[in-house]
Amino acid sequence: MAPWTRPTDEVLAALEGAVPELSQLLEAADGADMYVVGGTVRDLLLGRGRTDLDIAVAGDAGEVASRLGGALTGHERFSTATVQLGAARIDLGSTRRETYSAPGALPDVAPAGINEDLSRRDFTVNAMVLPLGGADPNLLDPHGGRSDLAAGVLRVIHDRSFIDDPTRALRGARYAARFGLEPDPETFALLRQTDLGTISADRRRSELLRLTAEPMASEAIALLGSWGIVDLPPGAQRLAEKVAEQMAGHPWSALADRDRALLAVIEGDLGPAPALAAATPASPSESVELARGASPEELVLARALGADWLESYVTDHRHVVLEINGEDLIAAGVPEGPAMGAALSDALRRKLDGEISGREAELEAALAAARG
Ligand code: CTP
């Protein structure tokens, strides 16, 4: 369903409501033109709340940031700074142009006016600005972002967009899933030609982690596959849905990192999960033996692949510990060494399988094992 957008005066009122400190921001600009930009404008038009605010200054963003005081994190290369203003995090950048020395390279930036700044951006829906404090508070929307947003269209601003920065194709899948957008035919053709091979593994990974962090991550993953941006392993889409489902409830939500588990699905990096899913442990101790070395994400992947037995492992068996320890065995005359560890393991196995219970029985079992 195409998103609905609201009128500009409502947007401004929402902005003032969300950031009562707006006047401080304008003061700090000291006469330089200042704009609300990017996803902030998009989200305000959609009536979605945000805790961060993207602001562009036609001037030195670093100076504005230092006038504002507060916690400041400078990112010099891209002439941006972050300040905390009341409850809002403000990301400040200088209006700029970006050029790319090679496909996938980080951009070289130079100061430029707001129109050039808008034309360097990824999608029309992210290339609208709301001027602050000036005489004309109207939305500046030279690329038709507002009507694209209302019509549910994902559209690039220029046809080198994914060549300059292939992470934008991943961003595109994220926005399409989140807002129910569909690429226009030209953007779709460009998406299909995207080569993620020109960016580093780190950039690819961090952009994918932004995608998997979305509530609609499974849909976004499916788009990566159907647009041909990522070669998904067979069954990845279904597995992503199952993982997301699993991660929405107890006990998995508190155990594993959903974003990383979904990333593993995209990368086909399932570790021992398929083997765990194929296993049929005959007893609690066997399930502990099998699952012990796996990471929480591998466990949720295995559960999503069908390892039902992991439910009781996770809620119950993995928490079982002995009441006795090595000192109890030493006190009972068992010499320190590997035999002691084996004896404790044996007692734990028997406890897990319900053969013994209570401290005395544990000690007896461990001593029997230690004495062979
Ligand atoms: N941008 C871009 N190309 C990129 C990354 C960002 O053109 N590869 C521009 C877009 O205009 C985007 C803005 O920079 O709107 C800010 O980027 P970012 O903070 O990553 O996204 P948001 O717009 O805040 O959107 P969201 O966090 O909701 O994804």
C-alpha cells in the first residue's frame, strides 16, 4: 500500500513539537541557511516519529555544532557532526557535493549549495528538504520525492547511483520493505546491475545489518534475492521468515541477536545449525552434548530449521548444573586431574537424564565414576 503524506504545515508543527529546542539550532546557525534533510523529512511527511534529526547547513556544520555545545562527535571526512539537543540527536552536515574516484569508493566531498546536495543523494524520497527559519518554509523537493512517496515509488536521482555507491541497492531493499515502495522500471533495471563486489566486506556487512534490523527484514531479504542484488542460498527467504518468527517470542528473543542471525541466513553462514536440525537426541544429556558449543544465533537458526528439541534445551537443560564441584571430590579423596572432570561430567549426565537427584546422589555418582 502506498504511504500517505501529510501537509507541510503539519510537518513543521510536528517538528517543533518533537524538537522544542529548534530556536537554539537556528541561533547557532548564525545566519547560515539551514535545512531539515533526508530521512527526517520523509518520516515527518509520513507522520512517523524520529529521535534523530538530519540537518544540513550551508556553511560550516562543525562550527554550528560547537556553538551548540553538548556532546560532539566529529566526522571530519564528511564534514558532519552529531550533537544532543534535549531529547533529540542532531546530525549536522554541511551542504556538499560528492564525487567518487572509482565505483564503490568512499566519496570525495566539497562544499556546494542545497540543490547540488540534494542531487547527490540516493533516492527521491530521501532528497527533500525543509528550510528552517527562512521566509519560505515550503518543502524543497526538486526530484519529486513527495509524489513518489505518496505513490509508493522508489526512484534513484541519477543513473550512476548504484555504481558510485552499491550500498544504496541494499538501502533500497530496506526502504522498499519498510514503506511498501516499488522501484520504477528504470531504477529496477539499475538495481539488477548492481555490483556489491566494489565495496569492502565491512561496508557490505554493516549495511546488511541495518537491513536485518528492520521489523520487515524478511521482506527486505526476499527483495535482495528477487532483485538479484545478493545471491541468496536456497531456502533463505523461508528460513529468514522462520528466524524472525522465532526471535519474536520467548525464549529466543532474550537469547540471540536477531540481526546477526538474519545476516547469517543471507550469507548462508549457518555453522552447525543444519547438523543440529538433523539430529534427534535421545536424552537431555545428548541434547546438551550436541548443542553446548553452538552460539545463540546458531541455535536459533537450528530451531528455525526444525530442531524442536532445542526448545527444552534452551529453556531447561542448558541451565542444569551440579550442586557439587571439584572441591567436594578432593575432600572425598579424589586426586586432581582429568579423571575428576570426567567424573563430574558423568554425574551431570545422570542428573540431566533424571537418574539421580540431590547433592548426596551427585557425590555418590561422581565418586563411583572416579573410582571406575
Ligand atoms: N544518503 C545517500 N546515500 C547513502 C547514504 C545516505 O544519499 N549511501 C543520504 C540520503 O539522502 C539519506 C541521508 O543521506 O536520507 C541520511 O542517511 P541515513 O542517516 O543513512 O538514512 P536516513 O535518511 O536517516 O534514513 P533511515 O535511517 O531511516 O534509513
